[in-house]
Amino acid sequence: MSVAIAWKIAGSLLAAPILAFGTVQTASVVAHDEHTEQTEVTADGVAALEVLNSAGSVRIVGVENATTITVRAHISDGLRPTGHSIERAGDR
């Protein structure tokens, strides 16, 4: 086997995964979306807020005698949508 053929084989083996990685990254950039959702929940009977967050930051602002709880979420989706939900269970 000549040196030129060995270089072509090695280059092909290296180029294929790099090309696949670049394709996935390009698709991820094209599929990226950011949006803000705002939801209001009645504050009557709420004794506690429970926040489950695996990424990003959370800021809670308390207002005395509030009648509603406003949840504003800045969501960044990629190839797969980000899971986001707001639930009221009892006094939480």
C-alpha cells in the first residue's frame, strides 16, 4: 500500500465524524428558538412556592397582599423542546 492511499484512508476516517458533528451542530443552531411565557395563578390559599429547576437562574420577588402569582419564564429550545410546566397542588 502506498503512502498516498494510507493518507486518503486516514483522512476519510477523520473527516466522516467531523462532518457528522458539524451537521448536527448546524441543525441545532437552525432549530434554536427563544421565547418568554407569562402565566398568572390566583394567590388565594398559597402557603409555599416550590421551584424545580435543572438549568438557568430563578428569581422570586415577594409582594405583600398580592392577589395573583405571576410566573414569567424565558425559555430556550433547541432540537428538542424544553420541558416547562406550572402546576398548583393544594396550598403549593
